[in-house]
Amino acid sequence: MKWLLVAFWSVVILSVALLIAAYMIWWERKFAGRMQRRIGPYWVGYPHGWLQSIADAIKILRKEDIIPKNADKWVYNIAPFLFMVPPMFLFAVFPFSKTWVVADLNVGLLYVLAVSSLGVFGVMMAGWGSHNKYALLSAMRYVSQMISYEVPLVLSALVPVVLTGSMNLGAITNAQKGLWFALWPVVGWVAFVVFLLATLAEGNRAPFDIPEAESELIGGFAVEYSGWKFAMFYVGEYVHLLAVSILASVLFLGGWRGPLLPPLLWLFIKTVFMYSVLLWIRWSFVRLRVDQLMVFNWKVLVPVSVVDLLLAALWVVLR
Amino acid sequence: MGIVKETLDSLVITLKNLARKPVTVQYPRERRTMPERFRGVFALTTNPETGEENCIGCRLCQNICPSQIITVIPEKREKRSYAKDFTLDMNACIFCGLCVQVCPTDAIVMVRANDEVGYSREDLFLTKEKLLANEKKYQDLISPMTGSVLRNMQTPPRPAPRPRPKPQPKPEEKKE
Amino acid sequence: MATRTLEFTFDEMRVNMGPQHPSTHGVFRGVLVLEGEEIKDLIPHIGYLHRGVEKLAEHLSYVQDVPIMARNDYLGPVHNELVMAHAVEKLANIQVPERAQYLRVMASELHRIASHLVWTGTFLLDMGGALGGGSTMFLYLFQARESIMDLYEEWTGARFHPNLVQIGGVRFDLPAGFDRKVKEALQTVRNTVNEVREMVEGNPVFEQRTRGVGVLSPELAQSIGCSGPVLRASGVAYDVRKAFPYDAYDKMDFEIVTATAGDVRARYEVRINEIFQAAHIVQQALEGLPEGPIGAKPPVKAPVAVKAPKGEVYFRVESARGELGAYLVSDGSHKPYRLKLRSPSFSNLQAIQHLVRGHKVADVVVILGSLDPVFGDVDR
């Protein structure tokens, strides 16, 4: 009977994740709007446009699905799924409270890192299958960016693992009973900042949104997609963001732990906070160039995260 | 450390602006008041006392229009001339206001409204009836910058820093 | 043991950038010859916005040409009106009254501010993307520009194409209480520009994207006829307002803003400093504004009101983009026999091919943006 329960919770979590993704889009619009001294969506779902994302979803799903004449149809059609589905797998291992976790893997973090890097295939296939030079350029940029930024992401995510001694996300949460890892002097701070920056790059967000780069490459790998396939790319990005926001809260902000309020609410608050920080950074900076992005990764982030990991290991040994 | 501070500067400013009031004007529900001189839709005026049209069909506006969208067909009646037909094609109007400036009887004026819209090109093709109706329609919004005011402004009678609209000349004076 | 050398050969890829592309500022089409991300060459194509204004001008009278000209460089319409009016005035020997000269200076400097604000905004937008920080700064700057547009609306009745200049003077005097509004608007502009400067200047991302990118040497700039901020950023202190003063510019106290680096960053710096200079000039013009008539001739009644004697004339003004010239040939009637516009955007745009070689794809939009072409002005 256990598999039935797992299936039930999977469906619940996935539907909730999709709904949350829709409201993340809404929150981003409102947040960016206010930051730019605009209002943002307002009249669809008066007041404050709380139905805007739903309306947009209905609109985009009804749009014509265009397949370019010279596209590699198989690859073209399957790419959106490969982009959107992997981030959804991630929710299986997140601890939403002490007992609420779909699959309590003891290598949870490894699973998360492995699955989240699967999205690269979807992008590469989209870029190749579209038969479009811009899409191909963008896909190549995306792949090189993903592979490069995986390194500091993993290295900084390993800091909590080293400090905890476990790869189980629940155990990592429990280890932050006293002090969140993000607040640990130096070791935690550095790991948190590096993780945040690598997350931005992995999530393809400004100032690291080189693959999308609508002012250079018009929109990147999804340029030929329309209708529900484009929607899958769009939502996939937000599901990914949601997943990494939760992951950051779990790894560095103590997950569901917190006084008074119920655990789920604590996790929600922390996730929203993390997401807002990502948005804040996104709407405040201009974009890097692709070579500068690589330089920043290999010459700054990777050495810093390696040193930080060594420091964390040293601390554990000497304790 | 300088780099870190410079980087954080942008974050501080966006956060500062987050707290400021939005500048959005919710257009159809909220409207800005247009300034006095706003150049918008056209109207043909009538004499408020006699109700006669001010237009004498002199065709000055037709000649000056850079887009050549005004067509006037003059008609001679017993006392003075009239415009038998007066059409203005808003589809090609560049809102330069030269027609208003040259009008000797202040007949064609501009209205402080910019939201004259239509579903077809014919809707924006202003016939004489529409132009005359615009005077009633936009009663309070008619721009005070009529031809005579503009001309007075360009060669002001000293000392007059800011000319006021003069009473409109009686059409009867033109004749005889 | 023989050493083996690895040889990589790249296929060149041709990417068609534009005419429908979000950051080609309208309808520029450049065929990029790429080797990976690196640009080997750029083949520019223009003419997508050609409307035949020069020919149109031959069919309209001088009076009607003035408002039509404003449609060329739609970010600084007054400069275009000015150059047309000035050319006719020079040919017909019409003296513009002093008050009108001051008002013309004020109007053109206000439009210079507005144009540079748009430029800074779109430049950052190109760099930061519509879905990123660039759009934030873009919107801040547009809000500042809106205050200038409001001034124009108050003064002339139109936000964008004011049709302010007419042959022999200006059409509109200042409304009551205008100087206070001008001061407020200039303060808004200064505050916003300072805020945006704080956001971008010194920011490592911005500095890396702009420093040393698209360096234009002064020799090259002069040989291809660049002017305006593009030329001044290369260290050549040439400004029509100083070199060939028109209107009341000889009475104004201002400096030619120059920078020496010649890169994108220098062009940014020159334009930002010019905003402050222009605000300074507007204030001087406002303070020194003499009383008197604003038109030399009686108000225009008909298109034939202005006639120019037989002859030809070249007049130049400093538009926001550089030297804007009008070469006018008259046959003695009320219409130009031939009008040739020397547009700064066109001359400046020619530098693009020299500037982008060896740079990355992402730099194309930044370099193209830094030249500030307005395609209505390029194609006319």
C-alpha cells in the first residue's frame, strides 16, 4: 500500500508545485513592477491581478502550436518535456516537515543535484531541433554555463553536507536546530552566497541569463516554440526556481525549522524570501557577457568554494 | 571591498524604489488633465450668439496642411461665404496645428482630447457634421489656442506677456 | 618524437540580425559572420525605414517642411525643425529676434536631455535585457524623460513633435509659471540620472561590459565623419554649438564634454555629462531670457508666405546625435529645389563595421547602442 500513498502525495505535490509556479510568476511581476515604480498586473482579478497568471496560462495553452518546417520534429517535440519534468522530480526528497517527505533518501542531495542537471538535455535538444541559429547558439551557451556552474553549486552545497555528515536533507535540516548554516561565520556565509550566485546561473536568471539574452539572441533556445510547448519551458523555469529556492532554504536556512508557526509555513516563508532575493538580484543588474561569465565562474566562484569547503572540512576535523 | 560596495549599490537603490509610490496612471479609469495648449482632435466652431458657423471657406487651412488632408468646398451665400463641405482625414494628421494658426475666423480649433478612436478608417475621417458636433461634444475641452491667440502670441502687442483670448470677430464685419 | 599540432578549423556561421530584432533600435539589419561567439565581420544593411523625406520636402513649401522634418530624428525633433528653419533663414536673410533665439536654445537643450535619457535607458536595456536589471534603469530614466515631455506638452501642446520652430522665430511663447516647472523637471532629471549612475558606475558587471569595448580611434572617427558624442568620446573636441554657433549659443556658458578612451564607456560618460551640461544651459537660457517678440515675420498665412532667393546654403546644428546638416538648393520659389540632409546617425553608424570585429555577439548590441542611431534619421 505504500506505493499508493507515495503516488497520491506525488500528484498532490506536483499539482501544488504547478499552482505555486503560476503564483511565482505573478509575484515576480508585482515585485518587479513595484521595484520599477509601476503597479504590475492589477485588473485581471481585481485588485492586484491575482488571476493574471491563470488568464495567461489559458491564453498560452490556446495558442497555435507551430513546428518549423525544417525542424527535427522528434527532438523538437520531446525537448519541452525533458526541460520541465526533471525539476518536478526534485520535490520528492524535500522535507516539508519532520514527517512530510515523499521519499526519504539517504543520498537526497546527490539525487537533487543529479536530477536538476538533466534539464541540459532538454535545452540542447530544443536548440538543435528548432533548426534556428539563435536557438543553437543559445543552447550551446546554456550547456557550457550549466556544466561550469554545476561545480561551484555542488561545492557550496557540500559545505552543509560536510558540517552535518549526511546527505539526507532531513538530517541537514535537523543539524540546523541551533544556528542556520547561512549564519555560520565565514564558512556558512561564503557557501550561502556562492550557492545563491550559482543558483541564479543554473536557473538562467539575470544577470546570468546569457542563454536567454533577449537583447542578443531574441529569447534563446525557446525562440521557435509557441503555445503549450513554450509554456512548458516557461513553467519549467519557474518550477526549477521553486525547487532551488526550497533547496536553499533547506540547506542554509534551516528548512521547516522555526518557532511558533507550523513547519510548512516556515518553509513557505523561507522559500518566498529566497525567491524574492533572487528576483531582487535579477531586476537590479545588467547582464554579463558569456566569456566574462565563464571567467567569473572559474576564477572566482570555483576557487572560493573549494577553499570554503576545505575550511569547513578543517573545522569538522578539528572540532 | 570597493567592488562589493559598488555591486550592492544597485540593490540598495532598487530597494529604495520598492518603497516609493508607483507612477502609473490607470488610464481609462483615471485621466490626466491635459494642459491648456494640448493639440488633439479638431472641432469647427460656431458663433455663440447667432449660431452661425465661423468657417468662411477661405481654404487657407487646406493650403497650409503639410499632409494635405483638409478639403474645403466653399459656397457663396447672400451675406458671406460658407464651407459647403469641410473634411479632415485624421488618419494622416500630424497634429502640427498649422491649420489652426492660419484660420482667420478662429473657425477650426483643436480639442484637448486625444482619445478619439474608431473601429474603421471612416470613423477617423471627420466630415463637417462630425467637426461641428465635436464642438458640443468637447465643450469644456476646446483649446483656447485659437488662430488669433496664436498669431497674437507670435507678434505680441506690447506690453502683453501672456495674451488672452480676444472676443471673436463678428463674421458680419468681414463683409461690406 | 614528432610533435603533433592540433588544428581546429571553424566553419563560419552567418546570423542575420534584424531587421526584426529587439535591440537593433528599429530596423537595422546586420549580417554577422561568426566564428563560434566571435565576430569576424558585420555586413550592415539599412534602408528599411526609408520614407523619402528629402523628396517629399521638394513638394511642400518651406513652411510645411519644418513640421515634416521633425519626423526624421524622432528623439530630438526640435533639432530637425531648427536645421530646416535655419537653412531657410540663412538663405532668405531673416533675423530671428533674441527672445526666439533663447527659446530655441532652451527647446533644443531640453530635447537633448530627453534624447540622452532615452539613449541611456535603451543602452542599459540592451545590456541588461528587457527581463533584467536593464529594464529597471530604463524605466527610471523614462520616468525622468516624462517630466521633459510634460514640459513640452505644457509649452507647445504636443509631447513629441512640438512643431515649435517656425521660420523667423518660434510659434509658442512660454506659458505662465513655466520657469518653476522647468527647474522642477531638471531637478527630477538630475536626481534620476544620479541614481542610475550610482547603480551602474563602478558596478563590475557594467564596467566589464563597457570598458575597452568598441574602441573608436579619433583618426577613424574623423575619417568616416562621426560627430557628436561619438566623436567627442574619442577625444576630438568638436561641437557645432561652439565651432559654428547658432541662435544664442554664443551667449551661453558651457563646455564641450569630451572623453579620451573612445570606447563604449567613454560614449556613455560623454552623454551622461552632456545631460548635466544641457540642464545647465537650459537654466541659463531661462534666466537670461529677454523680453520681446518671438517671431521676425508676421504670422504665417499661407504656404507661399516664405520665399527664399535663388541660391544654395548649408546649415548645421548640433543635434543629440551630432552634426545635423541641411543642404538646401532654392530656385527662388517657396519650395526647395533640392534638400539634402546630412544626418549624424547615418555617419556614426558607419563605424559599426570597424568596431565589432573581434568582439563577441553580446557586444554587437552594446556597440550598436552606443552609436545611438535613430533609424528614422539614418534612412530618412
